[in-house]
Amino acid sequence: MGEGELYRKGFGNKAAVRQKLADDFHHSDVVRRIKSNDYRLELGDISLHMAREMGFCYGVERTVQYAYETLEVHPDRDIYITDEIIHNPQVNEKLIELGMKFLYGRYSCGKKVEELQPSDIVLIPAFGVPVADMAKLKDRGCILVDTTCGSVLNVWKNVERYSKEGVTAVVHGKYTHEETRATISQVTKYPQGKYLVVKDIPETHIVCEFIRKGGDRTTFLEHFRNSVSKDFDPERDLQRIGLANQTTMMSSESLAIQKLLRAAMVDRYGEPEIARRFIAFDTICSATQDRQDTLSALLHSTRLDLVLVVGGFNSSNTGHLAELGSEKAPTYHVENEQGLVSADEIRYRDPKSGLVVTAHGWLSSGKLSIGVTAGASTPDNIVGRVIERLLEIRGISLEKLDPQPVAP
Ligand code: SF4
């Protein structure tokens, strides 16, 4: 089949879906009240402090808007999304409720790409899709609505450039994450393209050790068996490296990884060779950076008894916010208000182990200062419901209270 139409800027009917988006995701009275009260609110014995940047980022706003525009323009067509549109279960479930279907992943409807018809519409999520998947979709001739975020495209541009110049792309990310899979696939556009994905500092040390001293190729490849390109040879392919990140990683970790790899390259090849052998670009997106920075600012400016981080358990950037919070205060990453079971019990994702656990005695009595933030894929109305649930289990009625300024 020939290629179908490709839309990269939605259908130009934002005005028609604005109200629906506000109703389904944005509207939260309590969030609005907190924001308009300088991001603080005192309610009974609870002082709430909200990070100044939280919730939907520009990329997520855009991808969800394009999904709604597509539904509005093509109410009679079959509309598919390749996989989760963003890492937030409520948003994905809302799209299913509106009639969208998913091709892969936890919400898969079972339809195969080979069965798609030219009349079908397929949305590409903000993470993008791997090069081979995009080629298959184009081959089906269906209408494609590509919502890949501009910040992700920027990473791809760097990775492509590395491949073109024969430089191995070293990507700080999780090789199972949709965005990273799409990013590393960019190297396949070039016969000499190579990649290596490192997920954290310990893995970076393994790479640095190999750069400095060489080592056992088989052991190296066994460790990175899922995260290197085909026929990767560490001796040959670590001689010139270019760095990139999954856009949602912890920026401090990415920076540390960059420094470690640079130092290893200097040790092996000497400073004069560095310009030729080592390239680094910070590709953490500004939305991720802003959410991390404003939470850090809040943690440093305010004594918090605990922090609530709201977002999908599989959301990378939300998980990193929880990690950041847990460095300063007990931090609970909840997906929605149901996580706040009672004043005694909370169900949350532990930022250290990554496991979803239940804790008791999380909400002590007496005055409490509570920080609130949310990942880039979390709509304001879910943050609002979490806050309302918190107040409910403390017996605080939102309606009866006027906002009082809170001392910093
Ligand atoms: S987190 Fe960053 S890269 Fe991801 S969708 Fe949002 S703006 Fe784009």
C-alpha cells in the first residue's frame, strides 16, 4: 500500500476541543485556588505547598489536544494509538472511553498493524515510535497523526548526527522506555550507526572501566545485551562517543554520567583528542528540568513534613520527582486519590525500590506542612482529587474554608 496522509500539527481545530480538554483534565478548583494563592494554602492544620511547575508539560498538552482534535474531526473513523499516549492511566482510559483503541502494550486491543486499512487513523504518541514501526505504519497507507514531542525530535537530531559522523550514541535512559527505543532506532538509518544505553551511574562505571582499560568483551556484551546495537564491539565502538538523554531522566544524574564518561575518555586518549572523540548535549527537556528545579527550590525553601508526588507509576519523570523529594522528606508517589486509603494507610510507589507498597502511619496528627507536585503527564484534576482526598481524611471541608496565606 502507498503512504497515507501525515499530520504533524493536529487538525487546526484547537478552539473546538478546548472546553472538553478543560473539563476532562484541567479543571480543579483546589489546584486553581492554590496556584492563585502564590502556590500555598492553609486549610485547618494542613499547610499545602505546591511546586511552581507541575503537571502537564507542553508536549503532553499538545499530544492530548491532537488526540481530541482527531476525535472531533473524524468521529466515524477507527482511531488507534500505537501504545500509551502518555504514562498516565487515567488519560489513557479516558481515550479508550472516547472510542480510541491501542495497538500495543497494556491496553492493546489485539489489532495487528498488518490489519490496518487506509481509512484507519493512527496516532503516534509524544514519545515517538521506532523507525521500523513508523515504516510499517506508513506502508499500511493509513492516516498518521504524529504527536512526537519537539524535545524528543531534538534528541533524535543529535543521535542521527552522531551516526552520520560515525560516533556511537551513548544514551542515558531506560532501554525499555518507548522514547528511548524510538531514540536508539534513529541509528538504524545509517549503516555505521551504533548505540549503547546506560541507565545509571553503576552502569556508567562499567563503560568507563572498559574505555580506560579495555576488558572482557563477552562480559561487557552480556551485561549490556539488551541495550547495545547489533554487532556492537566495545573496543571499536567506544572510541568516539556522543551523549544524549531520555528527556525525562534526572538531570543531575545525566550530568554526572557526562562527567564520568568524559574523564574516562581523557584518561584513555588525552585531553587534546577530546574534541574529536567526545560530544555531549544536554537533551533533558525544559519541562522535566523545570519540574525538578521547582521541586528542589520548594524542598530547600520550606520545611516539609512530607511530599505527595502525583503521577502514573510507570512515568519516568514522576518517578524522578519522587526520588528528589525523598532526599529531603518522606515522599509518597501516588497515581491518584485512591492511593490515600486512610489517615493511617497509603499505597504508593517507593522511589528507592520502584515497588508499589502499602505503608501505615503516614499522616501524623497535628500541624503538617505538605509539599505537592506532579509529573509532566498528570492532569491538574487528578492532583486536585488527591488534595481533596487528603483534606477529606483529615476531616477538612474545602467549601467552608477561605484560603489563608502561609508563612514561607
Ligand atoms: S516531558 Fe518533555 S519530552 Fe516528554 S512530552 Fe513533555 S515536554 Fe516533551
